[in-house]
Amino acid sequence: MRPGDERCVTCGDIAVTACVLSLSGDGRARAQSREGEIEINVELVDVGVGDRVLVHAGVAIAVTP
């Protein structure tokens, strides 16, 4: 994303924060975002239940404080 843009210039998606609710063991997780419960890919980050993550296009890209 470019500074000031609300959407990614490549895919049109936005990044949202979510809280990890459960891990499936296959690189997937259930998480709670403002929009509701979502399934995300967590293969790029080391996360545990309760961690807050930044999610872009269904993929957790960072753990947030």
C-alpha cells in the first residue's frame, strides 16, 4: 500500500487487524476482526492464540502489539 491509500494498488484489498482465536495446525487460523470471524493463513508469521495480527488478502503479514 502507498501512504495515504486505503486499498492495495495490486489487489484492491485493505489490511485489517484481527485477534487469533484458534490454530488449525495446517497454516490456517480462525480470527476475530471488526467484520466478524474470519479464516486466515498464518504461514508467514509465528503466532499463538490471542495474538493480534495484521491481515492482508486473507494472509497474516505481521504480529501487532
